Amino acid sequence: MKLVIAYIQPERLNAVKQALYEREVFKMSVTNALGCGQQKGYHETYRGAAIEVNLLKKVRLEIAVNDDFVEPTIEGIIAGARTGKIGDGKIFIHELSECIRIRTGETGSVAIG
């Protein structure tokens, strides 16, 4: 069991979801996040004052998958999120030691679904 965490551009979320659905990955958590990387932010003027914006809007996806679905999940995220420009995002993969479905008490790979 693995936990796949991805940070992507907000406007690429629908494309990533569609690419994951095509690979039969349906369960995910999505949250808004702020972050910076190679992009280093940008400058803008607001009411005559120069402002440096160095935390950019991102979307964080968390997807717990059984080992058979790790590669399709990664492929789906890359297929939907890649534009070829700086800021496309990152994918992190963590080992999951345990998963418990609260409703039924099932544990392990059965609980992930």
C-alpha cells in the first residue's frame, strides 16, 4: 500500500481527475495549498504598491492505493498535469503501514478499496 501525494497547478485538476478515472483510480482527497519552487513567485502592483507574491496557488492530491495501482496513478497524474513548463508540480510516494476503514473495521489493502 502506498500514499501518493501530488502538488499540481489548480487549472490542471480536471485533466488529472479524468486521466485517473480512465485508469480506474477514483478515490482521492483534494485540498488547496500554497507553495513555491523553481517559479519563485512574481511581482505585481496593487493600489500603487509593489507586492512580491512568492507563495503560489497549488492543489494537493492525496491518493491511497494498493501496490497494483501505484504506476497507473503516477501515469495518470503526469498525463493530466504535464504542460512542459516550470511549475507543473511534484509527486511524492510514501509507504503506508496500515489502513483502516472506519465504517466496517476492515484493515489493510481491503480497506483501501
